[in-house]
Amino acid sequence: MTVHRGDPRTDARHAALRSPLPEPERQLPVDVTWLRRRAKMFAHVAQRPFHLVVDLQAYASATGLAFHSHYVAQVYRGPENARLGVPLMAVNLARVGTREEADRALAHETMHLVVPSYGHKVAAFDRAQLLLDQVGQLDVTA
């Protein structure tokens, strides 16, 4: 599923992220239980806890931010002068049809929690790939 997110360079960097899942598993559908378990793995390797939110109306209500239907995922750390103790990460289940797509979204948004100042630079996606690789190591040792 291709969803235009903005700048073509950002789209290309996001699409280039490689999920550590075995090939057959990459194309499996995403369910909330799997997504929550996977999100915990990303939070663990990033050493950045976050609350996963799949109820997009609740997320918009809690944050005051619009979550448009074309959005895949978004993190909210709170206002600059009053950061949340545990940020929120919203994932649009309608936009992550496969586990591979979910891995990319989780890595991308977790990267924003780890290095928010990187924006969508190459270094940011290098960090996102590192997170994916570290989650893959958890899969091996689990």
C-alpha cells in the first residue's frame, strides 16, 4: 500500500527501511495484539517507552492534533513546555496492511522519539534501520 506522506526523499527513505521479519511473515496482516507486542519491542530497544494508540479519534481528542485519514502513524510528546512522561504513538491500522509496513511505521516513529532533532534526514533513517535491526536481534533471542 503506497501512501504519499510528503517529500519524495522522505517517502524513499521510509520505503527503504528493511524489516527483520522472515520473508513469509512480512506479508502477514497486522492485528492489534501483534502490533502491541511489536511496539513493546521497539520501545525496549530504543529505551523510550510510549503508549501505542490505535483509536485515532481518542488520540486526536487527547492531543488536540488532527489525525488525517492518509496518516500512517504519528508520535506526540506533548507541548514543548510540558512534555509527557510517556509519549503517545498513534498507528492507523487501515494504513499498515502488512507486518512489514507496521515495522517501518514503528521504526520511523520510534526514531522520532529517540532523535527528534533529526527530522527526516538520512541520519534519522539510519537510526530507524538500527532500531529495526535491534528488534530483529530480539526476535532471534526470544
